[in-house]
Amino acid sequence: MATMEVNVPDIGDFDEVAVIELLVKVGDKVRAEQSLITVESDKASMEIPSSHAGVVKALQVKLGDKVKQGSVILLLDTEASASEAKSLAPAAPVSQPAVAPPVPAAALVPAAAPVPASAPVHASPPVMAGESKQSSGLPHASPSVRKFARELGVPLAEVKGSGAKGRISLEDIQSFSKAVMSGDTRTQAQAAKAPAGDGAGLGLIPWPKVDFAKFGPIERKELGRIQKISGANLLRNAVMIPAVTNHDDADITELEAFRVATNKENEKSGVKVTMLAFLIKACVSALQKLPQFNSSLDGDSLVYKQYWHIGFAADTPNGLMVPVLKDADKKGILQISAEMGELAKKAREGKLSPAEMTGATFTISSLGGIGGRYFTPIINAPEVAILGVCRSTMQPVWNGQAFEPRLMLPLSLTWDHRVIDGAAAARFNAYLGQVLSDFRRVML
Ligand code: CAO
């Protein structure tokens, strides 16, 4: 058995490219031309195949490393006896369509490890391998599509790609997953044959194809990177979670008066206390009282988290982001307000780190600064609930003797019915309402 280096082959015009995915690990047996790593430049992502067969002895690169032609990827124990150990000319990298530089997992991306996500594939890529499988035997799919399939537990080998040369797209994975969830084997088979995203996997009529330009002038704009990433996550969460939304109102008359007074007192501190800071604190109290709301499903078990990290949706020029306020249970309203302000600023400037966007146990989406009455937020999986908040309004509220003007805050709690039942959801909202109407309850 001989040890040899496997190097980055000629990858065209790129000086240095970043390693965004490791496709093998030490001890893996690889075939000649099997993809070893994925690299990404500002123009394209490419899978670098092995020039030889053998067993991986040591990886010489890690995620984020910059490599160029000649860089050592790994050391391979070549199998002298194996027929595939024959030396081949360096295999060509498999290109994928142009993608922007990697961004950390963004809006409504699950709290799992940050993904150096590539945009979903829309164009026909200049792939260099054969029909529906790569020469490595793996189905054609970009790293982001493979990651999405892994997250959903979809076996890529069973998905029929609708793209050029059988390339599997995000929409193919979604169609396959929807068909499997419908439990109809006939539909599953259809899903494999159906063109991507046409709804045929669910037995639905195809998505309407309209030549909008026929009816008037139009402008076409590509979706932003974050929109694409969050769109895929939102779709998965909307389709896969049996979600129910309960609406309620909380009387925040006294709390708002206290907030305004606090801001007056702290005028010089530069920290503005917003209703969202109180909501974060109140939600932590509700999550502690009803811990199933702070859990995640893991197969047949429920993981109860002993920490309270609250994500909050932030509207940014790049799209929806969800910064995470860590250990909200240990922080006071002023600290929460200050940290939230910093996180929201970073979100708007596109400067959030992956660590600042992951690990949430519950999310709040507040449209209170904008308006509206109620809405149905989509759960940020693997969390099991999300609170939507709209603008508070003065309402006539019956106090037993007369109508009184009270400042009412509309709450919309969406919850995963696999984990939570309607009674618990009603209790959550009712308790939240009690806390918000008399914040001293947080201390009880
Ligand atoms: N009712 C009435 N007024 C409210 C309110 C509520 N529920 N919540 C906030 N306000 C007021 C604030 O008091 C503030 O008023 P002043 O300027 O007079 O003091 C104003 O609205 C603006 O508040 P804000 O939005 O800047 O602050 P916030 O803490 O409420 O929110 C943030 C911060 C980052 C959540 C918010 O800026 C944001 O991005 N919201 C949008 C979230 C979103 O897009 N959700 C949808 C997700 S699903 O697509």
C-alpha cells in the first residue's frame, strides 16, 4: 500500500478558492473521480474529484481553507491490488452555476450548524459528468441541494433530477418530500417523474405559466441570496409542520406607560426600551412555565432545552434575518434592549456572525412597529413555536361595569401540533397576557 497526495487540479482562472464542503473523511474508501471537496469562488462552485482510488489517510484541508491548483487535498493509501488504483489524469472538477460568496445561514434557517449555503440551482449548469449520476456514482446535485436533502432525510439516489443531465434541484427534493409525506406510493412514483415544482407530486394541477409581458410592461429581478435560502426553509417548515395559530390580545396599558417612563428616565443612556424587550422576557417566563414550547422534536424524542435563546425576526434590506438573543433568562430589560439594538443593527448591515443567528429555542416576529392586527407566522424549525406580534391599539374593554379604553397588543402564537396541543397553546397565550398586563408576575 502506497501513500500519495491528491492535489487540486487545474481549476481554470481562479487564483484561490474556498473549501466549502468536505465530502469524505479519514478512513473513507474513495473511487477514482469521486468528489472529495467542494470549493467556491465568487463565480462558481466546483466539486474536486479524486485522481485515484484508495483509502483516505489524512485530510490536508479544512472548511474555509483557501486552495489553488496544486494544493494538497488529502493523503490517500492507494490500493495496489484494486483495479481502480490505476493512475488517471487528474480528473476535472465538476462545475456548478455561478453563486455569490457564501453567507452564513440566514433568515429562518434552522438552529443547526451554520451552512455555507449556495443559492438554489435555477440555471442549467455546465456539468461535466454523465447522465443522471456523476461519474462518482453520486447523483448530480449542488452542495446546498444535498444538504437540504440530508435535512429532510430524502435519499438523493431515489430522486429523479429534472435539470440538465438529470441534475437534482431544490424543487425536485421538495416534490419528492411532499409526495412521500402524502403516503401515496402512486404519488411517490409520479413525483419521481414529475417536472420540478409543477405540483404534480401532490396530484395538483401545474403551477400557472403566464406570459406576463402579454398584459403589460414587466421587470424581472432575480431573488436575493437570502430570499432563496430563507424561502427554501420557509417552504419546508410550512409543508412539514402541522402548524396551528392561536390569536389573543394582551392588555399592555400599564406596561406601555412604564416603558415610556423608563425611556424618559434613561434618555441619556442611549438605550431605548421597546415593547419587544418586554415580550422577550415575558416569553421566557411562559417557556419556563410550559417547557414543551422550548423543545425540539428529534425522531421519537422531545429535546427539552435548559437554556432560553430567543430569536427575533428583523426586516433588513437584504431580506428577513433572525438574530438570536442568547440567555434571555439571565438578562434584564435594559440589557436585552441594548443587545437587541446591536443585533438588529448588525442584521441590517449584513454583519451578523453565524453564532449570532443560531441556537434559538423560540422566535418572536414583531410587526408592531409597522402595523397590522394578526398574522400566522411560520415556525422556525427545529423550534416548535413562534410568536407573532402586531401593533397595539386602544380598544374599549368591558371591566364588568363599563367599557374602559385599554391598550391591547395582538398576539399570534403558531405551534407544532405534534408537540403541543390546543389547550397548552391557549394556556401559553393566556399566561403571556397575564404577564404583560402585570409584569410583576415574571418574578413569581
Ligand atoms: N405596538 C405599537 N407600537 C409598537 C409596537 C407594538 N407592538 N412595537 C413597536 N412599536 C413602536 C415602537 O415603540 C417604536 O415607536 P417610537 O419610534 O415612537 O418609539 C416604533 O414602533 C418602531 O419600533 P421598532 O420596530 O424599531 O422596534 P422593535 O423593537 O419593535 O422592533 C425589530 C425591532 C428589529 C424587530 C424591527 O425593527 C423589525 O425589523 N421588525 C420587522 C420584523 C419582521 O419583518 N417580521 C416579519 C417576519 S415574517 O415575514
